[in-house]
Amino acid sequence: MLASGALFKSITVPQDSELVIDDAPMNLTVTTIMVRGKLSMGSHTCRLRSAITVTFVPSAGVDANMMTLRGTNTSTVDIHGALFSPTWTRLSQTAYPGSRWVALQQPVNWAPGQLVAVPTSLWKDECRNQNEVRVIESVSADGTNVTFTAPLSFLHYGGPEYQTEVVLLSRNLLFQGSPETAALNAGGHIRIEGVSGRIRGAMAYRVGNQYSMGSYPFHFHMSGDVTGVSYMTDNSVYNSYWRCYTIHGTHGLLVQSNTAFHAHGSCYYIEDGVEERNVVDRNFAGYIHPLGRGTDTCSSAGSVFSAPVISQLSRNVPLEPYKRPVGAFDGNTAHSSGYHWEEAATIYVGGDLKYAADGTTLQYTIQRTTFDPRDINDPTVLTKFRLTNSKVWLGGVSISTYGDRILVDGFESHDGTMGAQLRGEPNELVNADLNMNSGHSGFLIANVPGDLRLDMRYGLQFYDTFYRNIARNVTIRNVPYNTAAWQDQAALISLSFSDQFKPGHLSTVRDIRLVNVSANAAIRNPVVKSGSWRWFNFLDSDGSFTGRGRPTVVASYSATNDTGPGPTCVPSATTTCQPFNYWSTDDSCSTASPQGDVWNTISCDWYPWRTVAKLNVVVPGYTLTVDESNTFASVNNVNDFDAGYVAQFGFTGANRRASIITRLEGISGLTGKNGWYVHWTMGAPKTFSVKVEQVPRGTSVIYATRYPAGTTFTIVRTHSWRLADSVLLPGSSLADVLASPAGEVYYFDGSLLYMKIIDTAELPYQGRTPISNGGAMVPAARWSSPSYDVTANVPSCVAPSQPVQNGQNVGAQFCAMGGALDDYIPPAITASYDQWNLPYCAEIAPPVSVCSAFGVSAADCKCSALAGRCPDLSSSWIYGELGALALKAGGYCAVTCGRCEENKEVCLDMPMPASLSGGRTCEQLVPLGLCYDVVPRGYCLASCGICSGAGLPCTDRQFSNTSSCADLRSWGSCNSQWSPAFEVFVGRQYTFCVWARVQAGPVTVSITLQDSSTFATYAWQQSTLTTTWQQICQPRAAKPATQTGTNFAQFKINFGTALTTFYFDQATITGPRMELLTGYSFTFCIFGRLSGGAGQPTTATVNLSLQDSDTNAVYASGNVGLTTSWVQRCLSGAKPAGQGTTWAQFKVNMGTAVATFHFDQATITQV
């Protein structure tokens, strides 16, 4: 029997024993409670109502970590205090200083004498502590009003936009630390290591042991799967020295309706990041203190970007945390945070949690990162990281998202410095309300110095790198316009300070509502002499943001600053300044105020054939990397980075539409007839590459650059691994270039080199595929750019023959040329050509000129107003080049008129590179059986029966240059294969080796790893054979990361056309390379048989082995027999005990048997 007031150094509950705490008042003082059996303080059917206090005190010779209630892995711990509900609620109206009562949104059953926390409703919580703790004097009969024993000192907001919380701290079961150890930031802690731990209705006060691993107030530690058994509900943590509720190595735990206030470190803490299926629901945390900061609690010192790498053993957890989807992140609210550095976020989705190079250490690094969420049951299926129904108020940057496929759906932001930052790839923000100024913001700005500012607050910001994003159904409200310096607010702000990153088409918005937003405050895009400003753009896909009501490209513009070198031009009666008008396309563009003069933007009609593209133009030895760009200074007010210009065709002088380009790769602009003339100040590059980062499918960029007369060219287009390289052919005119659907013709007119730049769009697409949401779409972009590699043979260079830029001689890269930009800008393209050869369903608004011709005003020339004229929009309104292009998508306003599904691609024969087609058309490839080669790459879908649904035609494919299918049949070799068909996995590599010689040589052969079904080539390597035996290998062949689904593949040898006799022996197939774990047995099985033809043996022996990949040590080996009948042969092997990390492979060795082997369906299993 434990007597109230007793003092114990240690209490141990042995296994098979039970300690029961009676429902009677008790004060217990103890250092350690060790539970190996069962502890019962109430049960799941009987909550204790009495006041019971357990105080943890230090003992001589006992580590502070042992001030604990610890349930070992054999224990059952039940702690059940009285239910006070709800554990927290919100104000139903504002509580003012001097008031002794608060009105609540929900009725409560709280009691007099209990402690209640009323958190701050300021922004900078740590700097200006206006959190208050009060004692309850009484609760109204209906439970909705609580009176305190002392008045409040501060205002706590409870308006219509958001409301401060009111939080119950007290519970009748109290676990507390001793005042003796408070100076050490050490108190007691409760740690559950068993499967059965149920804790509810308990308060932890002065608890945790700061910086001591594993000493947290409530802590489930390595409990395993506790689904349906264990929980932490309606508990309270107050004044914690380290964290609050920690889940470590535990899965399926319910953490619900808990509260925490005044705690240090991460409060609700998932320790390894590999814990799954835990439910964290309806909890509260407030006044949480980041660790590692100095006395200035608002300082950025110790911010996230100065945090160390955290490493810990993964305990053989068989998953990759960054690829796991979030179960649900729903209904969360956060406030009074995000101020410890300029762009700190209240909800931040980021950080890097991956295995280190040793494969066993899990490392967390606080940095910008990439998530890659996959389906929990099928990791080949990509999923989205979903955050739903979240709300942030007074949160700095309310939400900042990094990582792949993040969807923020149902988001509210009030009184932040930034409503949302979209910085992942891709990220989507839908159904959001970004309220920049609530009824409370004016009070804070006027009455709390240094808290919420009037200036530098924005609704939405896109990124400038390669991160693509969509914002749809977003309301931005209450944004005033301020003319005073540094007192700007805006609904949308560009990210334009850097020349290191050049945005392509990264952002699309749709269904945007600006409510009580000053017209001048819609966009902030101040002019900056940088690439990120020059190429700033986004697609207003329905015209809702600009108010134009039609698809609109919004991009940078300045009437007086062309962003060129030298002082900024100041217009006057005698001075005319060159504008930055690069994005202007035609008469549809508008710079009407406030667009051109306040926003510094231009708005132009968007068409799917005239859309944003990005090319990376690289001159070897001249183009700078991002890191190198920081090492050059300005010389004579000329930016060292400036390299020349890109200009639209046909516009010179005052009408010139051009932009500075710099030595950092990246040029953006519009596809179609406008053309891109690239003018290098240093002259003509001797070699350069145009890398295709983003040219939307079916569109093209007409690219031109200058060269001296007599120059000849070699232009090779390098593709992804899915296509062989191709050589561009010279054309006789620009018309030949325009007419080449696959972009395989160039033309040099003696002064200008012309090329048609396209994305071959082969499948599977090697890059970031298109994203769409509710009709809003952002096109695909490459991650490893195919390129047009140009080598120029320049006959002579005019003086000076050695071009110099800021003291750097670049004569090795350029041939110097005279003449100004306007001397070379090509004439406008007036001839019609197919600008959109891969159409899809798009909402195309008719040009205003077409509307005017049919008596429709410019204000009504938008699809939403033309729904009653749908028949005309695909018939009588269709004329001219634009009409013919629109007709490819079903005419104007095809989506509004219901003629097609928005963004759905038209199934047809895609233009195919000659390196794949051999110069033949799709119709010519069908009877040759080559549909199986081209269809997996996305070509000939119509001719090969994919579009019609008929399927691939059943035709013979030529086996080789010398052997027909009839030959194979006569030899009985219809099923012969050089290697077993085995399953290939992303991230694993395979090796095929064979001994070979030729009777007469040398002879070149190629070894390929080829998909067994589609015949796609995953790897290819040439080897030379001689008359001497040698082992040739295809090393480290791998399945591409973008290839999803199950794939079986084979190694094959192509003998080419050599007329000689080949000898092969001892062929081995190795793979996949896998990690062997002690205690596991691995089995390799494969089906095999012998051909058994004329003169062939009917039995043979092959060797199966499990071999170390690095040391070649053999862990298991066995000879198995084969006959002419299919039979499965297997080998089992295990890693020796005590051996460290081991990577190994199964191998098949066919020995020296003179026979034809057939293998199929190789499998590896682990037991």
C-alpha cells in the first residue's frame, strides 16, 4: 500500500505483477517508477476523479534521466483521469484588458480553481509575451462564460476572421517535476515502451529533461504497432523543458484532444520520421519556444538554416520516409509564428529525411528539399502530399511549401506578411482565402510597435527557379495601395532580385478574386536588372486576375527602362527612353494603367501555339554556372553577366522588342511566329548548345543567330536515352525550316542561322510532366535537357579577332563581328506554317478583331459572354491563320461550348525524329512490324491502331539484317533469347558478361538491355571482339527512374553485319544488386530449358550462385540440371551472421556447354 505523502527512491512493478492506484486523494514523491508488469490508475471504463499528484525528485547517485515513470516492453500502463471537455475552445468575442471573464464558443465542464491559458493574439509571440494564465473563479450555468480570479492584462482577439483560444491546463492527475531541478531544466517524464499504454486526463508540469535524448513529458518509445490499443488523449503539458508529446518507433497511436502550453522544443514530435498511421487530432500547442536562441527571442540566430544535420540509426526500417504520403493533414490552425527570419513560415513543408551513404543511418537536414510521395501499397504510383482545410493567422509567411506534388486545398490566411509561397515541384493551391488585413490588423499596426507592419505584405508569391505551381479558386482580399517608400502591399509579388534563375512557364492562375484590393496593389513587380525580372511571367488562364476575361499572359514590362547597362534612363521633354517591351506580341497586348505604369507588366492574349517557352543557351567556356555568377563584379556600370540580346523578329529601333541576356544560361519567351533572334555582343559563337528545358508539346521556337558569310555548320540534336541522336540537314530557305515538323532542318542565309526548336516529347517523358487542376495547366519541362549542339566552321573573323569582355579574352569561344543589334534582327515571319502540330482541347478566346467583325464589343469578346453563339464559334467565325489553328481544338471557346474536355490531348501521329523513323512515315513503318518500336515512345499512335482502340497490328518484325523470321522458325529458334527475362527495378543495376572471340576480326558488337515487351532500350554499349578469348560486359545497366510499373527485360547481343564466325562461352547475368540482411534467407528461381535441336544436347548443367558484389565472395552456389522441357530451378542463400552491410547478386553461369539455352521469369524472394 502506497501512503499519501510517502517518499520513494524507486518503485518497481515486476512482470506478472500489478500496482493499482485507488481513487482517493494522494501525493506521491518518487524518483523512478519502473513498470515491468501492470500499472493501473483507473481503467478505460473507469476514470479516477480524485486529485492525485506524483512529484519526481532527484536522488543521490541517480541520473536525472531516471526521474521517470517508465513502462518497459513487457508492461501495461493505464492512466485515466477525469474528463474535462472540451480541453480547449475559442473566444466567441474579443476579450479586453481589465476584463475578468471570457465568452467561449463551446460550453465547458471546467471547475473553479483550475488553471486556464489565454494565448496571445499578437504576431510576435516570443518577443512580446501577451500569453496569460488565469485561475477560474466560476463557470456560468451554460458553460459558455468563464470568470477569472484576476483580470486580463491584454487584448485577446475574437473577431469574425479568427479567434484566440482558451485552454484548460489543469487535470486531476498531476505528474510534476521538482523545483529542486528546475534550474537544470530537468523534470520527470513518462515513457511507454510496451504495446499497451493508455494515458488520458493527466497533466505534466515542469517536466522533460532538456537536451537529454528520450526524456520528454509523454513519450511512446519503440512500442511498435499499437493500433487500437494505445492512446494519449485529453492530457495537458505545462511548462515543459523539452517537447511535449513524442512518438518514436510507434505506429497506429491515437493522440487526441491534448493541450500544451509554455514548452521548449518541438511539441508534437515524430522522432524518426518513419512512424506511420498515427492519428494526431484536435490537439493544441501554444507559447512554444524554439531552442538554441539567445536572449533576443525574435532574432534569426539559430534559425532553421543554421540547424545541424541530425543523424540516427534507422533500426532497419524498410522504407524511404520522403516517399511516404501523409495520411491526412486536415483542419489545423496556427498563429503567432513565422517571424524569426524574413521569410519564416508558420506552416513549412520541407526538410530532408533520407538515408546517408552508408544505407543505414537516417539523416534529417533542415533545408529545401524534394518530397516524392508514393502510394502506400504500390510505390510505383505517384501521389500528392495533401494539406486540407488549414488556417493561419498572424503567421508571417502563412505557408511555404517545398517538395514534389504538394496540394494545399482549403486554406485560410489572415494578417500574414505573405499569404502563401508556392515553392515545390509541382505545388497546387486551391480553394484558398488570403485576407491581408482583418479587423484586428489595424489595431496591431497602430498600437503594438514592432509587431505587424503596414508594409512588405503580400498575398501570393511564385518562385523563380524551376518549381511549377497552380493557384485556383483563390480569393485575395483587403490589400491597400501605399505610395510611401517601403509601405507597399500587393495581392501578388514577383520574385525578381536574382539573375541566377530564369523562370519559364512556372505558374498558372485561375478563378482568382480580388476583393477590396486597390487596383494599383494587384501586382508588385519593381523593375530589376535581372533575368528573373525580365522573364517574370504567369498565365492568367481565364483572365480572372487581370479582369480581361480571356486567357492572358502576364509578363514584365517597363515603358522607360530596357534594363540595359548604364544609368537608368529618366524620360523628359528632350529624352526618350527605350522601353522593355520584349513580351509584347500584337495589338491584343495591354499596358493600360495600372498594368504598365504601376505593376510593370504587360497583358497579352494567350494561345496554345503562342505560349511561354524556355531555352538554356550554353556557350562552353563562356556561360557561367550559378556558383560562378557570384564571383564577378560590375565594371563601369556594365554588368559582367550581360552577354547580348534576344529580340523578336521584325521589330527594330524604337519599336524593338528585345531583352538583355546574360552569361547565365536561360532565355524565356513566346513560341510561334514571333521568333527569337539571339545576338551575342562578343560575336558569333564557335560552338554552342540550345538546351530544350521547356517548349510545350506541339509548339516551336524559331531561333536565329548571326554568323559571318561562308560559315558552315554541323548541328546534332541529342535526345534523351529513348532516342538516338540525329543530325540536322541544311535547307534551302527559311520555309524549309518552318515546314519541318520534327525540327530537323536548319538554314543559313549567309548572315543568319535559323533553327526550329521543338521538344520531341517522346515517352516516357524524361522530365516533369504537365500538371493541371480544374482546367488550369502548366506544361511539361525537361530535367535533363535534349539539346541542339551547333559547331560552326567560321572561315574568318573581322577585327578585332580576339573579343574581350571586361578583361577576359573570349576569342576561343567567339568570332568577333561588327554591327549593331538592329542590323541583324530578322524580318517578321509572314508565311503561314503549322505552329501547333500536337493540339489539345484548349479554351481559345476569339481575337477582338474577329468579335468586332461580328458586332461583338471588346468587353464581351470572352468565352463566358459568347456561350450563346457556340455554333458560330466553330463555323462562321473561323477564318484566317488563327481560325485554322483554333479549329484544331474544336474552334473558339471549345470548352465553354462543350466540344471537348479541357487539356485533353488529341490522339494522332506525333512528328518523329529521323533517327527513329529512318526517314519513313508511320504508314510505312506499320507493315515492317515497327509499331512495337515506336509506339512505346509515343509515336505513330494513330497509324498503329492506338487511337482507334484496335491495338498494335500483328506483324513480323525483321530479326536482323541477315536473318528473317522464317529463318528463325526453320531453326527452331522462335523462342531463343540471349538472356533470361528478369524483372528490373528502379534504382538497381544489372550486369551481363560473356566470353567471346571471332574467327576473323576485329569486329564490333553491341550489348543492350532491352524491355521484353516494348523492346525499349534501357542501356547500350559497344565492344570490340578479336580472335582472342575475352570477357565483354554491359556494366551497370539500370531501369530509368521515370519508367513506372512492372518491367521484364533481357540482355541481347547484336552482331551487326560482320561476315565471320562468332564464338561465345560462359555467359553470366548478374542482378539485381540487393542488400543482404543477417537473419534473412534469399531465394533465386528461374525457369530454363534447352533448345534440343538437331545436333544439340538434351541435357546440360548450369551453375547458380549468390555472390558478394564487391569482394566476389560466394555465399551460396549450386549446379542444376536442364532438359528440353521448361523447369524451374532455385537457389537459396543467406548472409553469414556478424557480417556488416553486404550487397550481393545472384548469377547464372552457363559454363562451356555447346547448347542453346532458354530462360524466363527470374524471381528473387526474401524470407
